[in-house]
Amino acid sequence: MFTIGDFASLGRVSVRMLRHYDSIGLLPPAAVDPHSGYRYYTAAQLGRLNRVIALKELGLTLAQVRAILDEAVDLVELRGMLRLRRAQLAAQVAADTARLSSVEARLHMIETEGRMTSQDVVLKQVPSIRVAELSAVARSYDPADIGPVLTPLYPELFRRLEAAGVNPAGPAVAWYDQAADGDGVVVHAGVGIEGGREAVGGITVVELPAITAATTIHHGPMDTADRSLQVLARWIEENDWRTDGYARELYVEYWPEEADKGITELQLPVRRA
């Protein structure tokens, strides 16, 4: 048999951890010296220790680990626990990937500062447009939160329009509003339609009002649009205008599967200071 120190070394865990596992009945020693209180373990117990560590790294609690190892959990329950953990890990990976994309976009924006100038900005009167739209709520205006909410809306929007026999008239457009409760951003995915329709196949039809907008053309994926918005902000400040809401996004060239090819006109509503 092995002392607790030797067993800890073999199992690549701490002595403190083994003592804790003993105290909760998860991995008691094979023998305890009645006089010294020293704990001793067998080589066979390394198998249980490895299972404990593996299950714990899946995110299961020690109570769940003990129930599994003691066969207090049947196969159906175990499958459910592992499927839930798989979903949690997948969501975590997706969130981390989105955060990484956001960090890379910020880094790219910093690296390209100064390459675009206010000469790339055009002040224009954007006429009103009648659009069919679907909407959803994103947690924030950050591209990492907007993208996963906005992107799925367009396929559904075009599917419903096709089912209703309505042809789009012009490029897709996105715009944003503050959520009514102040918690999050309402994301609108729309496309222009012809005629004075009030409703199309369960899709909301609205009139986007005419605006005065500072505009610029953004090339590439929208998670790098911050640098273009920075150019707009610089122009607005230099020319004594004020922003008047969120930017609209007019998708001149829209490539869902190849975002690098995207061409988007950013239209930031402005008013005189």
C-alpha cells in the first residue's frame, strides 16, 4: 500500500484534496493506522481517483460524482447530466469565441487607426422606406451580442416573404432601438418592399422615417465595423453635428457565408449641435 503522500504523487493531486475526498466519503483510504492515524491507499484506488478527476473536470459537483461512482445514478440520469454539461460547455465555447472575435476586432481597429479619414464620410438625406421586418432583443450593442441575434432573422424573413409571394425591393437593412425596459437592444432585420402593404405573411411592415445621416462604406464583416463608426464619430465632431440614435446598416453586398466580402453602408442619424 501507499502512504497518502505517495498516492497523491501517483494520482497527481494534492494531499489536501485526498483528505477532503476522505472526509466526504468520496475516496476513503484502504486502511488507517489506528495509532498514528496515517492513511494508506492501494494501486486499485487510482482508478476511482482518475474517474473522480475526470467527472469533476466535466463540471459535475462532488455530490454528483459520488452518486455516479456509487451507482446511485441510473443510465438515463447519467446521460441527462452529461448532455446538460455538454450543452453548457458548447455555450461557453461559443461565448469565448465571440469574445475572442470582439477582441480581435478591437485590436484591428486600433491597428488601422488613421488609415481612414473623414473624407470617407458623406452627409446625405436618406429617404423614408417601407420595409418588412422581424425583430429580436440582444443583450447589448456589442457585435458579439448583435451578430448571433441578427443573422438568423434574415433567412426567416426572406422565407416568409417568399411564402407570401412578395419580392424584396432593395437591399437588406438593419436598425436598432433601446429595449423598452432599458435592458438590451431591439435588433430589427428588414428589407424594402413595394406598395402600401400593412402586413405580409405575419411579418411586421413599418415605415422607416427619412433621416439626415453621416454615412460611410464599410468593407468586411460587421464585427469590424467599429473602426468605420470611429471615422463617423470623428467627422461628426469635426463638423459640429450630434448623433441622433443608432446607426442603420444598409447591406449593399451581403454574404452570410463569406463575411469578408460584405459591403455595408453605415448610416448614422445626425442633427445640428
